[in-house]
Amino acid sequence: MLRYLLHKLALIIPTVFGISLAAFAFVRLLPGDPILALAGERGVSPERYAELVERFGYNRPYVIQYLEYIGRVLTGDFGISIATKRPVLGEFQALFPATLELATIALIIAVLIGIPAGIFAAVKRGSWFDQATMGVALTGYSMPIFWWGLLLIIFFSGYLGWTPVSGRIGLQYFFKPTTGFMLIDSLISGKSGAFRSAASHLILPAIVLATIPLAVIARQTRSAMLEVLGEDYVRTARAKGLAPRRVIGLHAFRNALIPVVTTIGLQVGTLMAGAILTETIFSWPGIGKWMIDAIGKRDYVVVQSGLLIIALIVMAVNLIVDVLYAVINPRIRVQ
Amino acid sequence: MKKKLTFAAALLAASVLGGMANAKQLVYCSEASPAGFDPSPWSGGNDFDASSRTIYSRLVEFEHGKTTITPGLAESWTVSDDGLEYTFKLRPGVKFQTTDYFTPTRDLNADDVIFSFERQWKKESPWYDYLAGTGWEYFAGMGFPDLLKEIVKVDDLTVKFVLNKPEVAFLPDLGMDFASIVSKEYADQLDKADTRQQFTQKPIGTGPFQFVDYQVDAVIRYAAWDGYFGGRQKIDDLIFAITTDPAVRAQKLKAGECDIMSYPAPADIAGLQADPNLKVDEQEGLNIGYMAYNTTQSPFDKVEVRKALNMAVNKQAILDAVYQGAGQAAINPIPPTMWSYNKDIKDDPYDPDAAKKMLADAGVTDLSMKIWAMPVSRPYNPNAQRIAELIQADYAKIGVKAEIVSYEWTEYRERGKQKDRDGAFQLGWTGDNGDPDNFLFLLGCDAIGQSNYAIWCNQEFEGLLQKGKATTDVAERTKIYEEAQAVFKREAPWLTIAHSKVFMPMNKKVSGFVMDPLGIHRFDGVDVTE
């Protein structure tokens, strides 16, 4: 197991360097200039421009800039935002709990609905339920997040008035964040109605963010289950007279779980990408909205460091998933 | 006795809680997060709304809803005959805000005024670079480093600005956001604690509201400042709910989650106007959308060609299709609401046949050119791509082939400045301080390579511009600028497209909100009826 873990860790190191290089290059390949973006429409004189380029070090060779950047990152210094002048790591730490909370709830929704729907669709293959579930899953997967989010806001918040339009909690609740997770902080605050308000603010953004992962998990579960249900050992279990629920739950689902867990692990990346749009629509103060703003302002430091931190988190989650495989299926360890 | 005390304490607590429950709250759905709360380093309208206009005050202020200058922290001032010395008498007894992170020990004085400017000006000041890479863009952009000779403390409540040259727009400049007055005592305290960064995170000013809390990218909270020299505000709590999408802001306003919102999308305005709980204020914007020809390149170096192209464009079609009733055709380079606007000037008529003939007379046949379309929406030009398409169709009618080009926003503006740029370049301007020079400078010879996208240097116009800057008498300046507008119209370096209207939707329970021609959002004087 340790050897397996070391092998996986050894793969991560070059990946991190690759991503840091890609992030560094990506933001510089974008047309635009952070100093001009900062100056706004009033512009900046050529002398002032040259002075600022010198101060930020953008006139030095890219290789030097990259090596300096990576050197600082290795000491834990992710730099200071060009736009806000705040440390990138500090901004990330302040905003990440909001994204994590949203993504966690979205993933829970996706798993709790996606897996049972996939199992049921596989067991009832060809039935109206199967057809309907897969149809809805395909629609969910194809739906543009921005449009879907606005549609839900207009219907549930605007027309029915059931849910708040945007934000994390009602503005009447004001307390200092303890954990950064609003559901927990609202409980700790002891303010009556705060938890309910925080939960109601989570409903629509979590549904929007969960839509694509839910569709993917449901489809993956269905196909994995269909494959396993045709196996000899399932037939044997049935022939032995085991209850259908036991055959599906114990024999079929457990063996179908590996591709499903893989898919769930991969959805972490999808959730991060989806969070960018979801957070923008719902004014959710997380890292997705933060990254979008930084790209718009050509804030090189935030974009390159933000991408690197997000990539590190996604890789850490995938490492955990890899370890989980090994726990679920010992053959993977041996391989 | 103990029982009596307990009862009194309970009564006090109940009254405080009762007071809290009855606190008047105004929620403003703002469009973006502020970069910080120091009023001077940043240049975005959302930065100003969140810092300078709520927390801070200036020596002089723009009259609410107008662009005329009124006393602010300075109760009076005198200008020397040569226009080089401005002496300000400060208002006595002005209190800086007391918060849980700063308790002032003295009132505002001349040291605060000098510090507020020198930190943006003197590179040796430890505060010049307290935020890495701060450009102090507005201070530099308004020409203050060259304009200021020295700032002298005459006494505690008298401060004198000595200029290198006369500058008639100096007073309006001092009403701008970057000229907000900050606390030197607070800065010294942070210096000692080596926590200078806090200056922009936990601000202290003399304005109507004091900072309470900022949850990054989500909510900013302010409370009315009891010691405000202009009197305590009617609302107790001011909250900015940061909501970047205009459609979502509109939904929040309709749902009662905010009381007032900024910048509605044109498509949402009719729906907001129809809502029985809402009202939508509107005002002519202090702005202009234009298209600048490159007057150094053939055939746009010929006045008759520029005139012909102007006459080929159906502005009414643009107003109908793009501004959707929220704009008016622009004739002059300054908006009609600004003093010195020349009402006698007539616009070039829409006449494709005459335009075609004028081009032929100028010897221009088979003209191919580029129309530049901004990649972003701006109040003065909500959809440059659509405008470009309409102009392209109009040009086709007179035999001119136009290709539409666009680039990323900063790249777009940089390419537009190039002297060999081909064709006509769409852009616009929103006024900073209500002075005509703040618009006309866009066409000055000094602005070539920066904000003069027509690359137009006309000596007659330039002479009038310089004369206007050196004249203090308003009636005299009005005449000068009227003449400058006539020269502009005769020479046609731009196609003046439109001045747009600005809309401000709000709940009907909000009263006292005055739309500002400079595009800032001020909440002093606003009330909410329950």
C-alpha cells in the first residue's frame, strides 16, 4: 500500500510543475495587459507604464519570471494580487470555504440522487423510468449553467418566492465567520433563523451546480450496473435464490462501484469548473467568481497562483480516490 | 436597590434591542467588489461608491445631483490673482470616525490634508508604495504631479496649494474621489504597528457612514457616523449586496432583497418600470459615445471625407436599435447638460445621396476601411458591435466597404492609439468632474498617443482649449468652449454617436436618492419609509 501511495505521489510532482508552467503561460498568452487593465479607460502615460512594468518585473525574460514565481511558491508565497494588493493565499483561504460548502452539498445531491437513479434505471432497463431518467440526465448534462441558473431564479425566487435570489445568508444575520462554512457558522451563531436562511440560500446554487455531475453519475452508474448484472456470479446469486435486493445491493452494486467512484472523483474538477459560472450567477463569494474577476482584470498573480492551488486540490482529491480504489479493490494495489 | 438596577438594565437592553429592531436599513445591490477602501489608488466607479462617497469627504464637494462646487471640509477658499495659489480654510471641529480599531484624539487639521496628497505625490513618502505597485492613477492622470508645486500648512486650519501653472479645473479636481481626505493620525498609528495594509482594509474617514465589515465579494456593511459634520443620516445601516449580474440584481430588487440597484440591463428596464413596488429614476448621462477617424491617414485626413461619412450614418436607427430609447443623438463632443454646451450647432444631416456625392467630389472611390467595435458594453455605448454593423450597412449604401474589427479590451485601446491605425474607432467618455475641459481634452494635441484616438491636432481648437484652461471667468470660458465646439463640428474628427441615459431602479419606499451626473452613487440624505 505504501509503495502504491509513493508511486502515485511521484506522479504528482511533475504534474504540479507542468500545471504551474501551463498556468503561468496561459495567463500571459491571453491578449491584454494587467497594468492597462488596472489603469482603466483613463489610460496611463508611456513613462508611467514603463515604471510600473519595471516595478512588477514584467520586462524581465519569461524564464526568470517563472523561476522566481516557482521559487516563491515553494516557500509558500503565492504572491500579491495586482488588482487588490492582497495576498493571494489569504484571499483564497477567505473564499474557498464558500466554494467547498457549495461543491460538497452539490456533490451530496448528485450522489444521493444520481446513484439510486442509475441503479433503478439499470434494473428496470428499457422501462419508462429508464427512458425518462436517461432523458433527463442528458438534458441536464447539455444545459448551459448560466441559462439554467437564471431560469431557476426567475421561477423559484421571482415567480414563486420560495427561495432567496442570491447570496449566502439573509442580510439581517451579521456575525463574524468562524469556519467560513455558512451552515456551520449560522448554527454556532445561535441566531434564530440563521441556519434556515443559510440553507435556503444554498438550495438553488447547489441544484444548479449538481446538475451536470448528477447526470454523469446516473449514466455511469446505470452502465456499470448493466455490465455487472450480466455477469455469471450475479446469475449464480440469483439462481441460489438470494433476494433481488441482496443480489443488486451486495453482489452487483459493490462491483459496479469502482467506475462510479472514479466518476465521482472526476466530478471534483467538473464542480470547480461549474462553480465559476454558478457563483457568478448567484453572487456566491467563492473562488470561481474570484477567478473570473481576476481573468477579466488580467491579474497574472491571482490567475496563475489560483489555478495552481485549485489544481493541487483536485489532485489531492484524486489521490484520495486512488487510495479508495485500492481499499475497495485489492487487485489495483497489486497491479 | 439591586432589583431596581436589574430592572433598569433590562429596560436599557430592551430599548437597545428595540432600537436595533427598528434600525433603518438600506440595501444597495452593487455591481462589483471594491478593490479596497482607500479612496485614492483605484479608478473604478464601484471602488468610489464603496469608499470615497460613503466613508470620506473632500475639501470641496459636488453639489448633490449637480456638478457645481460647494464647500466640503474647507468652509471657504481664496484664489490668488495669478491663479497659482489656492488657500483653504478648514471647517473646525470635523471628527474622524471612531471605530473598534481606531479612536481619534484630535479633529481634522491641515496635516491630514497635506498627508492625503503627499502620499500620492512624493515617492519618498513611506505611504507612496504601501500597496505594492500602486499607480495613484487618478492623481497622475489629472496631471497633479506636474501641477502641484507645494502644499503649505499656514496654520492648523489653513492650508495653501501652490501650483506651477494656472489650472481652472483645479477646484473641481479637488472634488474628485482621489482627493478624499484621510487621517494622518490613523496612518501614523498603523505605521507604528507596522500594519499599513490595514489602511485600505479598515478605513477611517470623515464621511456620512463608517465602515463596519466587509465579507469579500459578498457584503459591505456601514453604519451612520454620529459625528458627521453634515449631520447624522436618516438611515442607520447601509449595506452593499455585491451582485455582479444585472439580471440577478433586478430579480433581487423585485423580490425585496435590495432597495436600490445600479446599472440595470436595458432589456430589464421595462419590467422594472411595470413593477408596482418599484420606481425607476432616469437622468441624462454625463457621457458621449463617439467614433474617431484617424485624421492622420488618407483619406480621413480630408475634412470633406469625414463629413461625408458622418452624413451617411443614420443615428436614429442606432438610437432605436441599440440604445432602445435610452439615449439621444450626440451633436457636440460634450453632453447637453454641461455648461458651455453650444446649442446653436446643428448636426450633420443624414443624407446618403449627398454623402456619396461628397466622396466622389473628394476623389474617393472604392473606399475600404475598418470600423472598430469595443468588446465590452459601456454606459455610453451598450453594444459597439451592433452599432458597427448598422454603420457598415449605412456605408454600403454610399459604396464604402467596411470591415468590423475588435480585440480584447486593453489590447483594443492600445491598438487604437497607433498612428497608422486604419479606419474609425468607437469609444466614449464619462465625465469626472463636470468641467467641459474634462471632455474637450480628449481632442487636445497633448492627448495624442493617450486619449486622442482621432490623432487630431488642430491649432485653432488647441489654442481655444489652452485659453479656456487659463481663463477663470465662467462667462468668458463659456464663449471659448462654444467656439471650440464649432471648430470641432466644422472639422469632424469624430462621428458623435449618442449621449446615453442612466437608470436607477429602486423600491418606492426609498426617498431622497439623487442621481448623480458623474455616475457615482451617494447615499447621504437617503431615507427609507417602512
